[in-house]
Amino acid sequence: MRLRPLRTLLTTVTAGLAAASCLTAAGPANANSLARDTGTAASNACSPTVSLDRFSDALDKTTYDGTFVGNLSALAVDRDGNLAALSDRSSLFTLDRRTLSPTGVVPLADETGAALDSEGLVVDRDSTRLVSSETEPSVRRYSRDGRILDRLPVPDALKVAPAGRATANQTFEGLTLLPGGRTLLASMEYAISGDSTGIVRWQTWERGGGRFALGAQYAYRTDTGLGVPEVAATPDGRLLVLERGFTAGVGNTVRLYLADPRHATDTRGVENLTGQGGVRLVRKTLLADIVNCPSLGATAKQPQPNPLLDNVEGMVVTGRTHGGLRVLLVSDDNQNAVQTTRFYFLRVRTS
């Protein structure tokens, strides 16, 4: 079953994006009008389609209610317009949409009470939280107070070896709900055994009768040496895709792509993806290499090709601009002294 384009945006998603509109100022469709409309210099452009409004290190190496605020791996817009921010150390924070200040934290765990390597986050239309963990991997549904409500099925091949063909710490990193609320999509970070290096699988689930059942699967080719830490659905049914890598002594590579899975092959029945003919990969278009964004005075605690860069891992669409989208990124500092928890406020034109 192929992903379907949206005709009418899900009401709850629209409400969330509207409520979050104050996260960044509305922007125009290109860098020239950016300067005219907001007074921001055209040098804020990262590419012809992406510009950086600002960044914030306000939460770097902070705590809230005794919990370290960091290790952030995913973002989502909550029903009230505030932000949900997921730590891969099993904490789910609520952040004020205007200041990013934490206002709440909920611990998460698996069925045995053990911590998760939680990586992907979706706030569903009923305010429950869908959370992916790359440990098994898994996708679980949680109540607002952290109780497990459900667990989604996962294909055997995508499970960590020896149960499946995936490698530990390289599984479900990204998670997003497509417009309309029927299709959930999780992105593997790296290839599974038997598939060509750089070809990662995206698994979907279709909602029916109130629960999610396994749906189509798609194949996406990353740039050499990069993985997929996050995906985020756009209002028209396409996907923003983060690709990321790290080279010791050099720093991070972070690229933002626009991908369209709507004409890709359903690869559920393809055992090994080795570049053979007959398999249509997800089409992708480069929007920006974040190394080309202005640094805006950012500093780095370790070598980086641009001091703005860090271990960017989370992404959410927070609203619309004139002809584009407001997109918020966050980096995972791994609770490491030489890494930074940093938020990036982008404007992205997708047409």
C-alpha cells in the first residue's frame, strides 16, 4: 500500500501548527524577500530554499526537576502548541513554545521498567505519545503520564540480530505521522544486513479500527557515510529527511532533504536491497547542507567545519511561512562536555 497525499490536513495537526506559530517569525519564499519582510540579512540563507533565523543554546547542560535536560533525540508539537522533547535516556519533556523552558518531565520505560533508547516521537490526535526505541527496535504508545498503552508490531527483518538483521543502535531513529493521521512511518538509521550499504528501510503502519497494523515499506538511499536520524511529514504528504554523520577531528555533517515516497516500490517482499532493477527508491532533493548556514556567532566545543554544527538529531515542523514551513531542529549532546544541546530555527521552502 502506497502512502497517500493529503487532501485536507488533519485538524489536530493544523491546530498544533497554528498554536506553535510564535516559535519563529513568518518568513517569505526566498532570501531576497526575507530581507525585505523581516529585516534579516540575506546572509541568513543556508541555500536558495532554507534560511536560519536563529539558534538557542539556552538548555545546554541544564536540569529540570532533578532531570538532566539533554540527550534530546526528537521533537513534536503538542495539542496545546507547546513542544514535547524526547531524551534518549527515557525522559519526555514539555517545553514552553515561546521560551523553550521546560515545564514538565515524564519518565518512560519498557514493560519491565527498564530504560529505553528512545529516539522518535509523535503526539497523536488523542494526545497519546508514540515513541520509538532503537533497542529492539520498538514503537510503543504511551499516555501523557508515561503509562504503556500499546506496542506496535515490527517486521522480523528489522529487529536487532540475532532476532533479525539489524545492528544495535542503528534502527528506528525517525518517527512521523503523515497528514490525515492514518499512516505512521519509522525510518531505520542505517542499512540492515543483506542490503547495500546506504540503503535504509522505512516502515509504515496503517491505522484501522483504532490500532496500527503493518503497512508498506520503502527504501531510501543516503549519502555516503551518512545515516537518517529523523524524518518529518510535510502538509502535502512528502517528508523532510535529516541525514547526519560524524568524522573525528573534522566534525558533523548534517543535510536536509525533501523526499517523496509516493511512487516508491513497496519493498516488504524484497529480501535483499542491492540496487537491483525494478525497485524504485524514495526520490530525494537536497534542500540544504547545514554547513553552509551562517554561524550567527555560534561556538563549538570540538572541531566542526562550521561552529554552528553539532549532533543534530531531532526535527519538527512547527508552522507555515509565506510559501514554506517553519522547522525546528535540535542536537543531542550525549551528555558530553564537548557537545551542545542546540535548537535551530529554520525556514524551509518546499515548492
